[in-house]
Amino acid sequence: MIDHRKEQARRLLDLTAAGRLTRRELLQRAGAAGLVGMMAPEAIAQAIAAGDVQGANGRALAGAYDYIVVGSGSAGSAVARRVLDGTDATVLVIEAGGPDVGVPEIDIPSAWVANIGSSRDWGYVYTPTDKVNDRSILLSRGKVLGGSSSINALVWLRGHPQDYDGWAASGAEGWDWESVLPVLRRMEDWEDGASPLRGAGGPTRVERARDLHPVAQALITSGQALGMPLIDDFNGPSMLGVGPNSMNVRDGTRDSASRAYLRPVMDSPRLTVLTGATVTRLVLEGTTCTGVEMLVAGRPVTVRAEAEVVLSAGAIDTPRLMMLSGLGRADELKALGIAPVADLPGVGRNLQEHIILGGMIHEANAPMEPFNANLEGSTFFSKSRGDLALPDLMFVSIQIPYLMPELAAANPVPPNAFTIAPGLVGMQSRGYMKMLSDRHDGPLEIQPNLLGEPADMDALVAAVELGQELAQQPGFRDLIRSPVVPKPGMTRAQKEEFVRMSCSTYFHPVGTCRMGTDAEAVVAPDLKVHGIGRLRIADASVIPNITGANTNVPSILVGERAGDFITG
């Protein structure tokens, strides 16, 4: 439940910290709304100082900083904060998007879908293939302070311990579960307090979804009717089952990475957070990275990094910046007219993405209650085959109809409808991304190769069948008037066609600059780029194998560990 008075007070402080309210304006607005008593004097002082410091730093951009972090998203915010806390260094954080304050679609969890396709979204598109009937599939990525952590669905899931042990086994030494668990605990402020698996007092507030919407509760009830265990905490010992979501929320509003990591230190004169600036190339002296070139208000600016540049631009724009700078597959760079600096054949390869089907739509038999939580509120993890070691299917029930445009055109959706959305988080398919020109804003081929492996189709057909079975159980059965799409009684061929037409993604791209020690690895386990001095990558692109759940938490983990590596 959103505490609207706390939300209003926080928003006024954030606007002040962003330099958009003066001290007088803050106090006037807070006084008129009766909120002064809800603002600690030190919080008011910090917000005013942050606005003054960031305003001054932005107006007088220095020619050099100790560390430059490209991207303020889940990982970039974390690494910047840890470097600032652990050293006396100056840090420049560069964000192509705008500020994250004063935007209800960011703050209110149930409004997050309004960010998709907005000015806060890069609006990438996955390249069509015949496997998805030549449909263009949207890839939403955050273009705002906080990156995708400011526009995503606020799900706080780590994945399985075995995911991280798999990273280590693939060559990412030191990233096994035992090594990363202390960092995962350090990241969070879990509502139940500290335990051997959960952390308290960390930057990000994490709470269960509360006051579950009937659609969210129906998923839990129906899953239990099928014999699945109730999971009170999906970041506990097991994820196999059904239960409420863990969400990064504080007082009912989003606790993004920028909010959790950057906002408390915006008053530091050693931190400069520059928004509306697009990095176009790394500056390389031989094989040493010495800074970045960027566009600020359309004007080219070069800034030097005395210690390191950290690329945290995400699984699409980090490899793009690498390639623009001559770091990538040499033959492909030459074909674009880019002089290779280092032949790193793994740049842009190994793209992985979770699949969600949009969707299995049902008409409700009564008017829907008001939306809440993140439009979901609960999750169901299951297996497509009994012999699997880990769940590979992730279901969410969505309080609105979520249907691909091509299916919506052929299947009119009644206004009182909701979605059971099966997803595949244990996919076998791998893809790639590459540039199609040498322009920093030129076209890209982003190819996740969805359904490229027959095993993925088999798993999703099983997911559709399980989704239809869920709809027949107590819980959903009490909510549903009739199915809209797909219809019952499909043949195997019809189910496969439905998968192709409904196939979309969770917006979880990872892996395009993976860490390891083999010839295709781009970064070492300490996240330093192979063969290039003073350049590190800290974002989802370094993840060697995608986790079996949402990818925001692993991305923050990468930023946290980058900070540890830098500060020693």
C-alpha cells in the first residue's frame, strides 16, 4: 500500500536534490501540504546540498575524473556508490536519459507499463525470424537515471544457487553461490530482517507484495490445487512453487538502483551525475582506455579517466560502445570501416533472453478490482519436464490483458480481461547483436534466436498446457467467465503456432560481453576487459549464463562486485 504522504514528501526532497526546487520552494510546498513534520532536518539539508552540488558539478564539467561510469542503471549505480564509499576518488556517472524524479510512472509500481515506449525507453526491437513468424518483438531498455531499474516490473529475485555455481564452472572463478551470497545479502534491506539467506540494512528495500489482487491470489490458489508448495520467499531455499513476489519497494513506491545507491550520496562533491549525455566512443591510447567521448546538448566533449572507465550501459549498448571503439570481432569491424584495436570475438555474442507468452487471455466474470502491486503480485515456478533439476518455467498472472498485436487483431479482447502468462527461464537458445553501420546511433541487428532450439518449443508447449490446466483449478475457475485466447482443444501443431504468435520476452537481455577465461570471453572474472588496460565492464552483458529468474538483482550484484574489485 502506497503511503501517499510519505511519497509526496519524498518526491519534494528528490526534486530538490535534482536541483528543480530551491530551499524556499521546498519549504513552501511542504508547508502548504503539511509535510514539514515528515521531513527530518538532516534530510532537508542533504537534499538542498545535493541540488547545489550536482547543479554546480554539471555546470562546470571537469576535464578528468578518477573513474567514469557509463550508465546509471542497476549495475552502474551500484559500482559508482561503492567506489565513492570505498575511496577518495572522483566519480563521473554518465546517463543518456533524463532525471528520474517527479515521474509517477516510475514511482508507482502498478504504473510501470506506461514507461514502455515512452521517452524513458530506448525502444529497441529484436530482429524478426521465421521461428516467431517474422514478427518484430519489442525490447524495452531504460533510458533514464536508474536505467531499467527505474522502468521495470520491480521483481526482486536472485535466481538459483546453482545458477551462480554454473557461472563459476564456466570460467567465472569466484562467482559461485558461496562467494556471491554475502554480497546479495549486503545489497538488500529485507522486510523480515537478516537471516543466513537474507540481508537487512542494505541500500535496497525489499518487501513482499501485499493486499494481493484477486488475479494474483488466484495464481497462488490454483498452483496449490495442482500440488505446488506455497513459497513465502522466493529468495529462500527453494523457488519451486507459487507465492507472493518480492519487490524493491519502500513505502509502496519503487526503490530503484538510482534511488537506493545514488540518491543518498548526491551531496558528495566527488560525485557528478550527468544526465542527457550520450557516450559515443571510448578513448584508447594503444590498448589502454583513457576516457570517453560523448555528446552533451549535441556538443562533442572528451573527458579523461585517470584510473578506469567502467562500462555499465547494458547488454546492448555496452557491446555497441566496445565495437565503436575498435574492440570486437576484427573482420566485422573492418567491414564497417572501424579500425580494430583488439580482436575480441565474443563481443556481441552469447545473447540470452527469457521468453514470456503474451498471452493466455481470459474474460473475468465480474468487474476487476483496482490494479495494485506491479500488476502481477505473485509468481509460479514449475518444470516443463519432471527430470529437470531446476524449474524452467515462470508464470505470472497479469491484471490487464497482455496480448501480442497480431493475436489481438484476430481476437477482440473484452474490457474486463486478465492474463495468465507462461514464461521460459531455462532456455537453450543463444543469439547475438551486431552493428549495421559505424554510427553511434546507427541500426542494430539484435537477434536472440528465440525458439531457435527445439527444446525451447517443447518447454513452451508444456507451459501452455500447464497454463490451461491452471485456469481450470479453484481460484482461476472462480474468476473466469470464458477463455479469449487460446481456445481449448488445440492440437500440438496449433499449440506450436500459438507459441510462435504469442512469443515475446521479459526484457532480460544478458551475456553479450561474458566473463571467463576462454577465447570467446570478453572480461576476466574481475570484470577487466581482456587485453585492454583501465577498462572494466559491470552490467548484465558479463553474465555468462542467464539466471532462472528476473535479471535485475544479478545485474546489481555485478555492479557491487565491480566496486569490490576496484576498491580492493
